[in-house]
Amino acid sequence: MSMVERLDEQQIERARECFNLHAPQGNLPRDRLALLLRSLNVTPTIGEIEVMAGETQTFDFPSFLEILAKSPQPADAKADVLAAFKAYDQAGTGTISKADLSFLLKSIGEGLSDAEIAETLAGQPDPVDYNAFVQQL
């Protein structure tokens, strides 16, 4: 089974649209590979990209799909975020306080600014249902 078979039709179509924007001539230069993957919400490390790309300097759409299929998918990232929220849910209620959520949003990864956090949490109840919150991301 090819790794590309892991991708559904919607993922392939979205990848095709992004690929065509970044590689209008049909060949994506290696130095734009990370940018294209990130535009699809796929975030492998530079080291992972180097391993997946090998010695290849340009990628046609089928070879790009192979790399996309091998990359950690956004669902994996959502699982990681859920795990972080669950660590703050000692009672197992499926919720996290706005204060704890705000702290995590500031400190995980690049972190959000206070304004971005206020916008993100606007209209959310306190405590926040973190499963529903992650699905909105």
C-alpha cells in the first residue's frame, strides 16, 4: 500500500490547490517544501523534511504527495494539544479553566499574545470544554 493512500480525496484536492499556487510550473523547488507543508497545517521538523526529501531538489505533484503522506498530520497535533489540556483536567470533567487555557496558549509553541488569546477565548464559557475547543482549531 502506497503512503498516498492514507490521504483522503479532500486532503489531496487541498494539496493540489496549494501545490499549484506554490509551483505554477508543476515543479516545487526544495527550498519551498517546508512552506508548502506548513500552508497545509503539516509541521514536520526541518530534519524530518531533509530525511523525507533525500537528495531531490524539485518535486512534482505525485512526489510531493508522497512526502505529505509521510508527514505528521494535523490530527496528530490535535491529539498532542488534547493531551496537554487533559493534564490540567485532574477531575476528568473534559473542561479546563479559562485561566489555565490562557496560560497554555501563551506558553506552548510560539505562544499567543494577550490580544490573540482574548480573541480566541471570546464567547467561550468558563470552564471551557477542551474537546470542542480543539475541534474549532
